[in-house]
Amino acid sequence: MYELIPGYPLPTGLVYIIAAVFGFIFGSFYTALASRIVYFFYGPGRKVGPGRWRRILFEPSHCHSCGHRIRGLELAPLFGYLFSRGRCRGCGRSIGLLTLFGEVFPAILFPLLIATGMRPVGALFVVLLCGHLYISLATDWEMFLLDHENALFLLLWSAAATWEKVDRDPEAMMAHALVCAVALIIFLALFFLSKMRGLGFGDVILAGVLALYAGHPWSLLLFQLAAASSLVYIFLIQRDRRAPAPLGAFFALAFFFTVVVESLWELVQ
């Protein structure tokens, strides 16, 4: 039994199912939000002028290519993707595997974090952190830039999630803050050494925010994965060492992988 609410024990399996359902809901919300931010702030939708945030938050879901209204089963996380076979039913445009990943990943992560013994509120903070990180992934992958307004939310949820991760221990929190400071110093130095061309200031901030939660030694895995992914992208995919790489997107993907590996490690201990 598991007390999701103190004094009201529930079967552990049911708690995992509830967490997965809420994970799908958050995943669907953030994938839609990321798509709308890219469209309304950096794509054709930026020409609509004032009221963009109202449209981002309240406008019914639709295809940004043909305007097809998304209804019924198409709105259901995962099942909507499968039902539409990964394409817009209006124009046939591919929805993309990134959207599928964004919907499914929180549904896996939320119950996994609870299974490690993390308090539900802490697991929720991690899911919210990953949701805003998905927005960073989307903007950097599509436009090679990080949404600076999103940085405040990333810092907020990273700090809240870290506080829960360390069981609200001030000394352990300071250890994580030290890792964050070291990451900021290193990446800030790289930022200036590259003459602000190979590394963006948004990448520096993102590195510190993610290092805060990851701590030691998981930050090492996080940054090694991000660096390796960037090199693979430049030399094997783009095949041009001068090609720009969406480092923020690789930070995000590496963080997602690191959180899962750390959670699995906790389970087998």
C-alpha cells in the first residue's frame, strides 16, 4: 500500500497508474505549449501581434500548417498519435517523433520517480522541470535558440525538485548548489573563450540549472552525454565542423536520460 494522501492508503499499482495518467496529461500540455511557443513567437504566428499568450493558452488545438482542428481521439496523448498514424489528418504533415516522446516520457518518469521513494510532490516538480525543459528542447532544435523567459521556470522547478530530492536537507542542498556554481563557472569560461560563437549564454544558464538538480556525480554523465551527442550531430549527421549544433536540445535529452538512469540506479540499490 502507498499513502499518496496521508491517512488514505492506496494499492501501489493504482498509485503508479494515477501517476502515469497525470504524466500523460502533463506531457500533452507541454508538447502543445512548446509547439505553440515555437509557432507564435518564432514562426509565422509571430505576426498576429498582441494577444499571443491568450491564443497560446486558450486557442483550440489545430495544425499550424493547414489549420485542421484537432478533435476527439486525436487529442488523447499517445493514442491520438497512433490514431492519426503520426500525421495531420488534414494535410498529412508528419507530427514527428519528438511530439510522441514529449507525451510519453512524463508518463514513464512520474511513476518511476515515485517507485524510487521520492515524495509525489517532488516527483511532480521533476516532471514540471522536464516539461519546461522540453520547451527549451523544441525552441533550440527548431530555431537554434533558447527561450529566455523559460529560464526562470526552469530555475524554479529545478530548485524545488532538488530540495525534495535531498529530503529537504540544507547541507545536501548546498552541495548541489556548489555543483551548480562550478558548472556555471566552467561554461561561462567556455562562453568567453569561444568568443560567444560556439556557446550561447542561454546554454550557460541551462547548464547551471540542470547541474543543480543532477548534482555529483550525475552531472558528469549529463555533460558527457550532451557533448558526445553534439559531436555526433556535427561530424556524423551534418558532416560539417562549422555547422551549428543545438546544444540546449542535447542538454535536455542528456538530462532526460540521466534522470532515468539515476532513478533506475536508486531502484536496484
